Amino acid sequence: FDKNGFEQFCINYCNEKLQQLLIERTLKAEQAEYEMEGIEWEPIQYFNNKIICDLVEERHKGIISILDEECIRPGPATDLSFLEKLEEKV
């Protein structure tokens, strides 16, 4: 994209969500299983991106919820009104 827009935001969010699923379903689960079975292993350090996903999807406080609110409120919704709401809540 010449300019980052909503489409790029959605792509980035999907990538973060996929990364979170990979961490939860693979790394965390495997490491917990190794520990439970007493298998020797070297822990894999990883960044848990749940905080990023929460920033986007959290109810009433996440970016998507705030965007939804802006779209249904009376009066014209603008980029500026959306940014003001983000600054207020995030």
C-alpha cells in the first residue's frame, strides 16, 4: 500500500492473531506437556502478543469497539473524532 490504511490494519491484526494462536496452541501447550511429563528441554522464549490483540479486540476499550461506537453515534464521524476517542479510552 502507498499509505497505511484500514486494510493494512486488518492484515496486521490477522497476523497478530495467528501468531497468538501459534503461541497458545503450539509453544505453550508443548512446553506445558514436556514439563508435566518430566521431559528435559530448553524453554523457548517468546513474546506473548496477547496485549496487542487485546488492544485491538477488547470490548468497550479496544480499537475495533471504539471504531464501532464512532460509526453508530449521531452526527458525522471523522478521522479526528475517532482519534480523539482513541486518546480518551486508550
